[in-house]
Amino acid sequence: MKLFTGMKFHCLTTCVLGLLLFKPSQAHGQQLSTYGFTGHVVSITDPLNITNGSISIGGGVSGSYTFSDSPTFVDYSQPNTADYVFLYDPLFRPTGMSLKIGSALLDGVTIFPFLNISITNDDPSRGDQYTAFQQTAYPGAFTQPGDPSLGGIPPSFPEAGIILQDPSGLAFTSQDLPLGPPDLTKFSQRLGIVTVLNVDTGDVIAEVEFSLDSLQAVPEPNESALLGCLIVASLIQLWIRRQTLSRVPSQQRIRQTPSI
């Protein structure tokens, strides 16, 4: 028991020290950014009850997405638009989007590892636009594929994302990936959307829209806080050693003390 306890705190100390010395956000010269967002559901189109009562009008939405300053590739094939694609790597590029909407959890990392962020600048029909989308795992809270209530229609994996649009074209000055979260006040359209398609036809069979009430950077764990954890772990380990020694008879402690 004594050995096991000591091992636990040695492992804790090592893990905290490792967090201080190794930052995935700076691995291989990359800088990761995480943006968190909140909102509330404003509309639900769901004739087949795909969402299964897990989402309601006015219900809360919270989520986040992580990307790096070094995308896996960039697609400039669309006019006035740059599509930045990020492939998830659990060690060096832990990118991806996940969100909770009502009681449904949509995780875009576990199944589909591609996050797509698109920047449109000065498009004649759309103005400036910022989107972030990823296909997600199928939530357990939804009506499951094969359920008789779906009438044989095969639902796709949901796609979730956010859309910011400024028809005036003043929000951006280029198609470059912004270094910080977009300022919501510069966009007249601010919303998020979750869609489920009919796999056979490609038609939308369920769609949930939510407002985008906030979008802000999520700070990395504070180094001072991690160092504080390391100090506390060391103090606890020292206290346990002293408690263990206090239970050893004094004659035994004397016999264990080396002679000078």
C-alpha cells in the first residue's frame, strides 16, 4: 500500500511536470486555437422526429472547435473563398468540433476527423462570410437508424456548424484565416445549424437552427496553475511519508538510522 501510494503521487508529479514542459498547442511548431460558442435553439424542422424530443425551442447550445495555424490543406477553388481543412491527430493536431444541443451530444472528433473553416471575402452575392463545419457522430439521444418510425429512411450522420455573414463585405479584408475569433457585431447573420440527410436521396430530413450568442477564445491551461498543482502534489506526498514514518515504532526507526 505504501509503495502503491508513493507510485501514484510520483505519477501525478510526472504528469503535471509533463504538461508544463510539453504543449500540444505548440507541437511541431503549430499553434492551436480553441473557440467556444453558446446560443439557443430558434427553429426545428423534424417531421420524422429524428431528434426524438431531445431538442426544444429555446434550449441551450454550447460547443467549441479547435484548429491550428497550419491546416492540412487549403482549397481556393471557389471564387473569393478559402477553405481551410484540418485533419484530427490526437497527439500533434487535436482539432475538431463538438457541441451539446439540448440533451444531444454531437462529437465531430470520434468518427469524422475533418474540420472545415471557410473564409469568404468580398463575394458579389454573399459579401464576407465565416463558417466552421464538421460531420459528427450520431447522437444516442436521436431516433436510431432502423427504427420503424423512420419508415425505412436511412438518416445520415449529422453535420454541425456555425455561419457568420456580412453582406456589406466589411468584416474581412482578405481570405486569410483570422488570428482571433471573429467579432460577432460585424455580422448581421449569426447562427448555427445541425442537419441530417436522407442517405439515399441527399434530402434534408431534419434541421435545427440556433442563434450564435457568443464566440470567444478558450484560454490554454495556465502554467502557474499547473505549477501550483505540482507543488501541492509534492506537499501531499511529503505529508504521506511523514504519516507513514510516524506509525513506525521508535526502536525500529533507530535501527534503520545508519550509524555515523
